[in-house]
Amino acid sequence: MESKMRILAVDDNIINLATIEQELKNKYEVITVNSGARAIRYLNKEKPDLILLDVQMALMDGIETLREIRTMENGATIPVIMLTSQKNRETVIEGTKLGILDYVLKPFDSQDLHARIDRALKKVGALPVEDKELYESVKSVMEELQAKNTRNAIMKIEEILSFKIDEEIFGRMQNAKARIRANDEETAERLVSRVLKMLERTVKVEKSSKYPISTGEMNARLLYILNDLENFKVREAAQKLEDLMRYEIPPVVGEACVAAQERLDEFDDGAAEELIQQALAEMKNHLI
């Protein structure tokens, strides 16, 4: 039987501790202690997967406790979520310095508490980020870009970048953020679109999200793209590729288009031309 992940809950209010344990016990092994000193003694011997730490505690408050925890072998890098009834500026600043991942306001909502713990564990790689979840997050970035909400798009990209994700996806999203800040939303949209195409290979996407297309029209569109590339009209070819990817095209064509887009971003239009020729040849050979 797979063991549960362990959460250390630290609060000097036993009712709060009982509530936390009741809320989390079905999914996690919950260890409760009622003081910062007891938390430190526990960490001298054991290392939980995450700490829920109350800010307002007598004798030794949450910030003081965390300072001590960060000097310990078992506490130096452990993810910590602060529990507080009132999040003030000083606490946020000091908590940020000490590597707090999140805050939960008391009295907390059960669903919110679970979501924040889940997110914190994903940020440190203790839990995987599912492809479907990542796809929805990237899709949300694209929606913000298309609505010209660049500030929101950057915030959502930064949330994605905080997780442990595939290096190639991380690099593309980081590049997209840089493009937005450089006021180059067009390139940012292409990069985000590329990530969506990559994730669509492993995520089941509703067919209704794309338009149907006939083999004849698909072939014609590929020929137009090829003609643009042969005439060094790279920008026009890139736009036609982007348009084609909005349709329900077979995987072999989709993969060639994604690869061609990548080559165009690298200014290698010759390689992009070869990829489109390859897609056309496969269509003629009835491989799709």
C-alpha cells in the first residue's frame, strides 16, 4: 500500500489543529504539534513533505519558528504554508525572505486549503503537474493574450513557471513572457500556441474546439504555405501555418506543421520548407 505524504501542522490552538487533521486525514498523514518548539523537536528526527505553520502563536510565533527551521537539515528546503487570520505586509515580506510558498487565511475553506497544499507540493516537484492541468493553464494564457490582457497573461505564465515542468515547455513559456514584456505579443502567441500543440499530443482535447477540414483544402493550404516559403515570404507562411493548426488535421500533418513553425522561429525556412514538402508527400502516398 502506497504511504501517504506527511504534513506537519503547527498551531497553539488545539481546535485549529483538530480541524486541520479532520480536513486532511483522508489524503495525508497529519502530524500535529501545538508550539514552535515542538515543531523544531519533531524536525530534529523527521522530515515531513510540507509544513502548515500558524503565524500568531504565543512564546514563539510562526516567523521565529520558521527562522529556526530554515537552519535545520530537515527544514532548510521544506515547503511551508503559513496559516494566519490577518495577512499583514510585514509578515508577507519576512515570510517571502524565508521561502514561504503560500498563505491560508483563517478560518479556511476546505477546498481552498487542499488546492493550496496541492499547488505547493507541485511547485517543489513532490507531486506531478498533470498534462491536462498544464494544458488548461497554458490555454488560459492564450485567452488572456488574445484579449490583450498582457498583465494577466504574464501572471499566469509566472504561475506555470513556478511548477516543475518539462524543460522544453518551461523554456518556451519563459521566452513567451520575455516577448510580452518586449511588446511582441505576436511572437508570444506563437510560442504559447506551440506549447498547446505539444500538449495536445498527450491530452485529449475536445474535437469541438477545432474546425473540420477536407483533404483537398488541407492539401491546398499546404501548397500555399510551400509557395510562400519558396518565395521567402516567411511571415506569411508562419501565419498560414497558424491558421491551418486551428483545424482538425491528422497527427502526421500536425507534427510537420509544429516542427515547421519551430524552424521558422529559428529562421531556418529551408528546413521548414522540407517539412511541408514531407507532409504533402505523405498525403499523396495515402499515409494519412
